[in-house]
Amino acid sequence: MGAVRMPTLPRIDVGFEPTDRGALLAGLRFVEGVASGWALEELRGWIADEMVAPGRMTAVSVVQEAAVGSIALDPATSAAAERVGTLDDLPKLLAMSRSRVVVTLRAFIAKPADDRFLQAAIYQERVQRLTTDRGAVWVARPSEKDLLADIVLSLFAADILMYRDFHQASLCVCTACGRVSFAPAVTTQSGCSEHPSRSDAVSGVRRTDSSATVPLSRK
């Protein structure tokens, strides 16, 4: 899978153990990767590395979005669904999935916040609460039957359910490019470092964070 530039993430200190934020990083890689021009190879690599290998879901043969239909990940096979797309439709499907993720996260940090996607993820079991030796944790558990955007949103949902205050304080969803980032010292809620939001700056929405910025641990 090609290199993807990752947004800056603020330090989070939780005891003396490194905090596993693999689900959040996987979601960010999808949003950044699709914007950089992902095709079939990159999508398959992301699913294998970020979803299947960590045990978040079983191997999948198709991806789907309502407006496009189902697209087989193996060109030698065909998707079995009511509506079937072709590999030529994959760029459209990826763009639509990313757009749905971005719009949903933007609504989450709006005033008032729209967090219905969290309840939907719980109700439809795309996220599950497990008891571990570290205590109760939320984990992403989507399946092939889920739309691709909902699979990606399950990653963000699992992390938000664990660290909601962090997201509400630091999450930026850029209205210009759709980048999802966490660098409150240099962003506003709606403007990334490359596309500062004039309206947010005027209204004082810009956040400040004096902590060092370091990558979060990856599962």
C-alpha cells in the first residue's frame, strides 16, 4: 500500500502503557488515501492490513455503496448483489464513501452535535463493547454486508466511544478538502493547516494545545 501522509496527532497519556489507537489511524488512512487517488490495489491492501489482519473483520470479496452497488475486489469474480457495479465504478464508490465519512464526522462536531452514527454503529453491531484485561473497550466489528462508508465510520465510532472528549476538543474536518486531522494548535474545527477557516478564526473557534505532537501507537 502506498505511503499516505498522516495528519499530526496530539499526545495522549493514559497511564504508563501505550494507547492502542489503531482503529482511528485506520480510518484516517482511508480518508487520506482516497483523497490521494487510491485504486483497487490500495483498497485491497487497506482492507487486508487495517481490517482483516487486526481481526476487525473477516476477509471480504466485495465493497458496496448504495448509489453504486457492489463491486468485486477480485476482477476474476463477479459480485452477487441486487445492484452490481464494475471496477470502472470504483473511483466513484471510493469518493462517495469518503464523502459520507467526512459529512458524518463534520456533523458530529457541529453545534448541536449529530451523533446518530454512533447509535447506528452500536445497534447494527459494527462496534462492540468487550471486556479485556485493560477493562471495557469499544472495538470495530463491521462485516462485508455493511456499506464501505459504514465500515470506515465504525473505526471512528469505536475510538469516539472510548475518547469522546478528545474528539470534541481536537477533531478538525476541513470544509475545503475534507481532511480529518487532530492538530488543534494549527487548525480550527472546519479548516485544516492548509485551508484555514476565516469564519472560525474570526469567531474564536481555533483551538490551542501546548502538548507535544507525536504519532499515536498503531496496532
